[in-house]
Amino acid sequence: MNHELRFDICEAWYLYASNYHGGQWSKLYSKLGQLHNIGFKPAPGLNYKSLQEEGKRIYRRLVRTKKYQNA
């Protein structure tokens, strides 16, 4: 997997987890910690518009499938 794709995945997951987590004890909130542990540091202004096309595709899929929401 190339570096750019990994970055797109991390950005999409970070944005999704930030927007949809159910509190600090939720599984989705723990994704933020996992991203931190691998050294991911999001851009200060990270938002949907700033994602690359692949990141947007990943984010939309996460939202559509409601991955880890309410868990």
C-alpha cells in the first residue's frame, strides 16, 4: 500500500471518528487513539472538503455503513 493511500485512509477515519464517536468510551473514539499511536497528526483545518478524492470515497463509505456508530 502506498504512503498517499495510507494517509487518505487515516484522514478519512480521523474525520469520521471525530464527527460520529459516541463519547470517550466508544469504540469509534478509540480509533482516534489508534491513529495517534501510529503517529498520525491531522492538519488543523481537516474537513471533508480538504480530503483527497480517495479520502472522500472512504469517508462516504464509513458514513454510509455507520461503521462502529453506537458501539
